[in-house]
Amino acid sequence: MYTEWVREGVPVQSATTQNRWKNRESVLFLLLIIIHLIPLWSFRYFPSQDGPAHLENAMILKEYHNPESTALREYYVLNPHPSPNWFGHLILAGLMSLFPILIAEKIFLSGYIILFPAAVRYALRSIRPDAGFLAVLAFPFIYSYSLHMGFYYFCYSLVIWIFLIGYWLRHRARLTAAQTLMLSLLWLLLYFTHLVSLVMACLALLPLSMWLARAQAIQVPQGPRPSLRLYLRALAGELIRPFAASLPALVLVLVFFHTAGAKTGYSRPAAHVAGWVLKLGALVSYDNREVWLSTALAGFLLLTGAYAFTRWRDCRPNPAGPAFFMVFGMYLVLCFIAPGQMSGGSIIIPRLALYPYLALILGLGACAWRGVFRRGIVVVAVILSISMLGLHTVRYGELNDYLEEYLSGMDRIEDNTTLAPLCFSQRGHSPDGRDLSIRVKCFVHAAGYIAAEKHLVEFTNYEADTNFFPVAFRPDLNPYKTMGMLEHEPPRLHPARLRGKVDYMLVWNVRPDQRESLSTQTIFCQLEAGYDLIFTSPQRGLMQLYRRKRAGSPGETP
């Protein structure tokens, strides 16, 4: 049995040869997934910035109605609105009911590591059945800046965004009621993971629908140009059901913006945005050497995409292929005109910078890749993904050593109490003064691990200071409003408001240049007056744990 390639004039390949290539690529795909799971499970902690806060707030959801968790109910209220971040919190809370907290986090992240390349492969095969091998290009994107920042739910939204596009492409011609319902559920999942991906899905489906409608109209015998009436009828057929399926999610979006507002923030200079986009800075997290790999990947994808674009006519009879290059261009422009923050959400540009390249990968799936081109794409993708993974793994080991020290006094803290972490080195510093991370502040929310384990209230829970997470501080007890700038480096507190409100104070990595500042001296004066030093980390002495003085108690010595 023989199968012809789509491009005219290309020699046929036997089914045996195609199956052999397909089997080898499937084995490579599974092997790469296993390799990318190894760093996650090789270390005790996954060094992210906001990940501990997600665990902390999932714990609050899980334990809020526990009669013993009085401190949680004293300081927190549950958000009654359908906030966009409920999905991840509920999944994590459910996993934490079955597994230890750190294992629950690893299982949650493993799901993303497996599903992200699988969704890319699914979407590519929806575009062209033999394009699944291009999913190897997704692996360098797994351990992105967004994942290391702890934007776990945004990363899951990428999975749903890609899968939604693939699902729509597979079933758009004959959408049944069940398939329309599935689309509606995917739109709702996008809302409850991240709004950016929902917006980007809407922006992608519009040019795709316009291009596909044009292809339908051309097929009707009427001359060289289709009439506007036929085109509009085809476009309506492409848009009506997907739009109807998205209505519940879009209603929730309107409710959210009505509640949170649509105020936009700062705009970044074009040169700054170009660093995130053209150098694929959205993949750089800890080490300057990552920039070389991300730039190489960006250049390779852009050159491959330019070559594929010159062959767009070879994509026939696949009408969706050229449209992905339109989506790529639209996403690229959006990166330069989008605001840096909106409706309380920030760090938007580093997220947007991922979409043009992922759309470009889908566009590559419309072309027939054979021989040296096919093998070359696989080889380059494997080399870049393994190289990035190697750099990350080395840094994971170093950061885990410091996180172990940060959390070494956890057993000295009582359950159902309050904790104020005072982080003087948010990125971490080695003995020679080198930053342990160039971008990711792995220690600013590391106390979330303590809060999740001890079921306590910690006062750098940034999620509870917003209106788009499931948990919020009570207004009169919100430390971000009453105690000062806890996340400043060095921290700044209102001294008179500390006494009697904080059971424990955790001080991390006070650097010599910070000890002379007035804010630091004020903090240590308050600690000396109202707290006992009960523990100092034995590794390097970077962490000191203080407990509020108790009446009649001389305190403990470290």
C-alpha cells in the first residue's frame, strides 16, 4: 500500500517506511518526556518564585473549614466570585488531600510536562497527519521563564489553548452538539486557568476562520474570485458554533473585568520587548548562558518558518496552514503594543512572547518535511532542549541547597500561628556575592512551603492581596495595607504594628551592605525588643528564626 505526499511531484513512500519513521519518532517523543521529568523528581524542591504561594493558598482552601484552623479563618475570606485561578487551586487542593504537599506539586507539574508536548503533537496532527514529529520543537518551551516564575496555571492554559485549536481544526467541518459542548468546556477551562490564553485563542480562531472561509468560497464554481455573499456565508458557518461555545466563558470574562476593572499599566520600550521576543527571553530564568540557547532556538524557528512560508502553496489541500503565519504575525505585533499590566495582572510581555513561536510551530505543521529537513529539525530541537535542561538542572541543585537552609527551622514553628518572612536576598547570593538567579526570585515566597505544611498564616501571601485568586485577606488584617512593604528588598515594616500580631519572624540572608540601612536597623531593634532568637540555620547561618516573647518566659537560645 502506498500513500502520496500532498506536494505534487513528490515520490510516493511506502507504508512500511512511513510506519518505521512514525514508530521511531513516537519512541523519541516518549523518551524526551521521561528525560524532562527527571529534573523535577530529582530534587526536593522545584525552585520557582510563586509556586510556594500556590501551594499555600491551595492548603487554605483545603483547611479553611477545619475547626482547628482558627488562624486561617481569622485572617482570610474565600472569594465568592468565579476568579480565573480556581482551576489550579482546586486541583492542587485535591492532590494535597491524597499526597504530601511536595509530591502533590510534583504530580501537578508532571501533568503539565506531559500534556504540553502532547497537546502540541495533537494540534500538529490535526493540521497534517504526518506533522506530529514537529512536536519535538515543543520541548525547549517546557521549562520556560513562566514555569520558573511559578505561573503554573498560565502554563496549563497553554496546554488548553493549543488543544482547543487542534480540537476545533479536527471537528470544525461537522461540529456535533457533543463536540460543541466539548469546545465550550475548553473555553471555560481557559478562563479558569488564565485570561491571556483565552484572549489569544479568540485572536487565533478569527484569522483561521477567515482563511478557511475563503478556501470554502473558492471551491464554489464562480470564476477566479469568490463573491462577497458566498464568503460571508462561509465565514458565518465557521464562526457561529465556536462563538456560541465560547459565550459562557466570555460572560465570565465580562463579569471579571466589571469586578476587577480593565485599567492598564506601564508600557515597555520596543527594545526591551524585542529582547523578550526576538531572543526568546521568555525561556531565560536563572543563568545568562540560557540566552545563547534561547537566541539560537528563536533564530532556528524564524529561519525554518521563513523557508516554510516560501513554500506555503505546497500546503494545499490543507487550507489552514498559511493562516498560522498570519496568527504568528498578529501575535508578534501584539507583543509590542500590549500593556505591561492590566486589571491587577502583571508580567504580561514575557507570557505573550511565547505565543508567536508556538503559532509558528503549528504553521510548520502544514508543510511536508522529508529527508534531511525532517532529521535536521529533530536533531536541532533535541540538542537545544537537552542543553537547556542541563543548565536548569545544575541550577536546581544549587538552589535546592539554599532552599533547604531557608526551610531548616520549619519544625520549630507551631501550627496555626502567624509568620512574617523578611527576605533580604530574594534571588539568593552565593558566598562570592553572585546572584543564584538572574531573574527568578526563588526566596521571596519560599515561606509558602512553611505555611502549607504548618497550616499557618504568613504575611507575604501576595495572592490574598488581590481580587483574582480564591483566597483574600480580611481588609482590616491585610499585612500589605497595615504592616508595610514586606516584599521590598530590604523589607520595610511599620514597627509599631508588629507587636502582638506576628508569632514568628523569619530573617533570610541579610547582606553586609543592607545592615546599615535605617529600615534594617529598625527591624532588628524590634526583634530585639519583642522576639527571642530560637534557631539559626547550621549550614551558613543565613536564616534566623525569631519567636514572639511570651510572658514569664526567658526564651530559648539558638
